[in-house]
Amino acid sequence: MASRVRPRERAARRSAVSSSLAACVALAVAWGCGEAAVEDELPLEPAYIIGIRPAPGDIICEGQDVIVVFNRDPGLARAGGARLDPARQSGPVRTFRSEGSSTVSFAWGDDEQLTVEYTALVCHPEPPTLEAVTPGEGASVTARALEANGIVLDFNQSVDPTGSVFRIADEDGDTWDLTVATDGSRVTLRAPPGVVQPGRAYTVRGVVTDLGGNETEIWLTYVIADPDA
């Protein structure tokens, strides 16, 4: 025989269901109902280096800036072979001052480290100074001697082999490129064969650059002697 639910029992059941739904709604506001609790926020990705200037392997001078770029603010950053300058910095970029070492080690975060190697040089803050020139500036020299020995310039510091450019000009304004040979602090200039002629004056102009990028302009004049005079 089929069972029947009396009116009072139906009302009681509806009341129980309504109470359960109300409780579920209340819990959903606070914790969620029938769902997992909201997960905690994920920790930040560890900071890492995405760029360094000058690049590893480049020339570096004592006192030169070393700029390190991170993917985000690394917090406290330190280095061996360089010092943080200024001491307090924020954001994803840190500027260090080289102490002249060829090895610079960076450290930050939870034992994060990176070591880079450079070619360390003793760089001068001042441009090269010409200490001696042979033959002397303004001297009278034969074409044969000039072609054989060239013009020798001695500076107070090493010169960048790729940063020296010289030209020679005659009285008429015609110019020729000079061959430049660099050996440490000595630069030797040679004119193309047949350019210099007896009895004529020539002007030599050019620029030398030291290993730190400082430039010095040179301007010399010579009179080519007539060997038969």
C-alpha cells in the first residue's frame, strides 16, 4: 500500500529544506558552498637578471658603472668587485660602481648569485697627452726619410688601435688617408708612397682615442726639404 505524506509532514520537510538552503547561502558568502576554499595567493617568482651593461667579457675600468636589470625589484642586492652606488636603490635596476676587478659577483634574494668576467683595464679619466713626436712638429724633413720612418707619436697612455684616424693635406687642400699602426702608447703614421713632394708644406690632422673612449685631436705641420738644395 502506497504511503502518504500528511500535510503537517510536508510543511516540516519544506521548512527543513529552506533552512538548509539558507545555511548554504550564508556559508557561500564566507567560505563557498559545495566548493573548495579559495587558494592562497601564489608566491612571487624569484627575481633574476635579464641584462647587464657592460656585457660580460667587455672592457671595464675602475669606477665605471655596471648596470644590472632584473625582471622585478630584487630587494637587497650586493656585489663583490663592485659596490652599490648609490647605496639605496629600488625598482628592477641596480647600478654598481666597478672597483677595477675582472670578476664581479652579484648576489640577491634567497642565495641567488651570478658571477661575470670582464677585461679589466687601468683607464685614465683624462684624454691621451702627446709627449713626443718624431720628426718634431714644424721640422723640415726629406720625403725619403718621412716615407721610411713615418711620423711617430708617443702618448702618456695606451691608445685604442681602432680609434685613431689621420689624414695628410698639402698646400692645395688635397688630402690622403694615413696608415696608422698602434703599439701600446705609440702611434706611427705613414703616407702613401709618392704623396709627399720636396719643397711643399703638409698638414697632418687626426684623432686618437684611449681605451676609455677619451679623444685627443692632433694637428702637425711639416715642410718637405729638397735634398738637392
